[in-house]
Amino acid sequence: MKELKINPERVRDFLVEFLRDEFKKANFQNAIFGMSGGLDSTVVGYLCKIAFGRTNTYGIILPYKNTPKTSVDHAYMVGRTLGIRYLRFNVTPQIDYYFQNFPQADKIRVGNKIARERMSILYDLSVHFNALVVGSTNKSEFYLGYGTLFGDLAWLINPLGDLFKTEVYQLAEFLGVPKEILEKKPSAELWEDQTDEGELGFTYKECDIVLHYYVEKNMSPEEIVNQVKEIDRDKIYKIIEQVKKTEFKRRPPRIARIPEEIKYS
């Protein structure tokens, strides 16, 4: 199977300059991000520290009651390793208080609420610290719709949005991200067993190859089937169907444009 190999040094330098340039345009010097202890947010932390320095980078740890202790421990480890400013706020009280009214709510509804609560806190703290919110959604998850509208997808600036998950791993290894984080299973940790193939039905390695051809090379599903013999045909179609099904998440909010003859007649 073809590997997507990046030049991590050049990618790092490009993304650091991207962050500096975007912050300069907005007249901000401080960055704030959700620090989950996962791969993507950790890479964002490393990039922000390089771009703005440790005292201008704020990592916010926002666990819910079912967040694994290892993830919280990893988030603290990242904060200590980078020497950045970091804070922890438990979102359990407000989430559970709200869902007392809806005991029938399923795990997806609760998970979306958690993601939005976390982003709400980040934006409030961004005012407190005079910072811009930096997102950590990678290209794989963005095209799979693996995120919550107005939750983890509500970033202002995102340095990872053009990197597939397997490419983020390569950048993370180059940056020196701790082994414990590099080797852990990917998960949004909004509910139990939300990991890689168990949640998606395919691995990120498979997904990234298909997305590379479908999104970047504009190939049809059948062309990809003929090109990539190592991935099952059904998986290829499942990945592409997931992209199509979640297209609404990648569209900007719609505003009704009223014709003048209707609006002013």
C-alpha cells in the first residue's frame, strides 16, 4: 500500500510561520487550545510553543467523568514537558445537570454537548487571556465528518487541517512527542470504545490513502478500487460514502439571500 510520506521539517517550519502570520494579522500574541492528551492536540501544543513561546501558549484540560485517567495524565505530561501555561476544568457538573432533563439522550447527543461545552469554555477563556482559539482537527477527520459542529470544529485557526492523520503521526514523531501519546489509540473520548477502526470501521491508514485519491487527486471510487488493490472495495466505498454523508459539516452557515423584487417591492 502506498505510504503518504511528508517532509516533517519543512511542514513544521511552514506551520509555525502560518501561525505567526495569522496571529499577526489578527493582532494577537497568545494561543489557546484544548489539551486532551491525544496526538492532534499535543502536536498543536508543540507548534504553538515554537511559534509563540511557552508563556504565550495556554493548554486547557477539559475532562468529563468518563474521560480516561490516562488521557488526563497525558495532558498534564504535555503541559509539563512543553512548560506552557495550562489549566484544568471539569465539565461534568454542567453536562450532567443539563441531561437530568433528558435521561433518554443517547451517547452521540451527550458527546456533542460535551464537545460544544468544551469549545464554549475555550472561547470564554480566550477573552480572559486575550488569545485566539487554535483547533486540532486533522484532514482525515474533517472529511469523515468526525467532529461536532460548533464544538471541536469551531476553531478560528487550524494548523493541522491539511494533514491526514497518518501525516500528523509523522510530524509528531519529528517534533519529539512522547512515546505514550504516539502509541495510544486515536479517540475523541466522548464515549467508551470510541477508537480508530472500532468506531469508524476502517483504519486511518486505509482511510488516508482513499481520501488522498478521492479528495486530492479527484479520482472516482472505481478508479480508486483499481488503483488501490490492498484495500477492500467495500471499505473504499464506505469511506467515500462517509465523506458524502458529512458534507454539510464542511459548508459555511447559510444565509437566505432575498431577491430585491421580493424584499423591496
